[in-house]
Amino acid sequence: MTLLNVHQVVLDLDDKRVLNDVSADFKPGKVYAIVGPNGAGKSTLANVIMGLPGYTDIQGDVLFKGESLKGLAVDERARKGMSLAWQEPARFEGLSVHKFVTAGAKSSNGRDLAASVLSQVGLEPAKYLKRAVDKTLSGGERKRIELASILAIEPVLVLMDEPDSGIDVEALEQIFQAIQRLKEKGTTVVLITHSRTVLRQAEHAYLLCDGRVIEEGPVPRIGQYFENRCVQCDHENQPDAEETQ
């Protein structure tokens, strides 16, 4: 059974083709990676899947549980069980962490749930529940709080855009553990990344370059391809030097 099917998607932005005949299948309860150099079209593909404004005028189609998502707004896709964790999480002045984390949760026991999911991402509930989701939080804290909210929602599908961006090694390990918890609950996780460390958390990967899927398969094979034939290529958007170490 395929949960999400991206079928021959083509997208032009500002008279430039940024996705070119992209197809990919994602099955329930598995962890996938969409990997490639910066500028390859990875985040654009995630935006298309979620139906963000400016990313809906596509050729091809995106199917969720066999049904086309064309014409569905972001909130309608979210109600179907789809979620996107941003590379740079949003700030919400005046909204408490407690309310943010439990906003879309199914459970009625909000405080206990909020405390539980915050603990799961390595944040002490007593220190965070009453804090506001604003500029007083670091980028890493906001990223973990956003992930806590996703754990509370228990989505069917979650897209995670550069989950390692702006966080330290300890926080990244907490995020990796949360990814496994989502998988254990049956959530399909799609990691958008150019990091081989993040790539290794997945089971199956799609390698994008210049808006095309140029290879797909098990992570060990795709990782080797990415390292030996992609990272070392002369593409102008190749990953930063630190990723090649």
C-alpha cells in the first residue's frame, strides 16, 4: 500500500523549472529521505506536497491514500493527517508553549500530554510550558517544541525540512529519537536533507539534483552515490565543505 504518491510533478517558478518530472512513493510507517545538494529542489517538493501558497500550480499530481490533493489548501491537507516541520520554525508572540504544543492534539488531557511530548524531545516541562513561542527561545528550542507538537498530533505523514539545522549534537539526538517514536506509532516520516548524518536515519531515499530524481533506493546505496558521485561533482549548489568531511 502506498500512502503518498508523487506522480510526474513539474513546477515552474519565475520562469524557471525547479521540479522536473518528479515521481516518488512513500509507504505507511517508514522513514524516508529526500537528499541532494542545496538548491536541488528538496524543500520545494515538500512545499508542493503540503500545498503551500505559490507551490500549487503543478503538472502531474500528488495523491494521498489514493486521492488527489489538487485544490486542497494547507489546512485541508493537515486535517487528513499531513504535517510539515519547518527548517526555520515560526514564532508566535503571546502564545504559550503549552497551547502551541496541544493546539492540534486529539487528547483532551492537554497539560499531561504537553509535558510528555516536551520530555520526549529533551525539554523540561516545568521550564517551558508557560513560556511564549517567541524570540526568547533559540532556534533549536523552537525546533524541538515544533517536533513536540507533531508528536502530540500523531500525524499520518510528517515532512521534516532540514531537521538538523541550527541545533547542537545533543538536541539532534533527541530529534532522532522522536523520529523513531513517530515510526513506532505508524507515522510515515520524510526527511528533507543534505546531511549524511540525517540520511542515515532513513530506510529508503530519493536523490534529487536540479529538480530531478536521479537515483532512489536503500539508504546505504544512495548514501554512497551521494558521497562519491554527487558531493564531489562540480554542481554549483553542491553541499558545504563540512558535509564532505
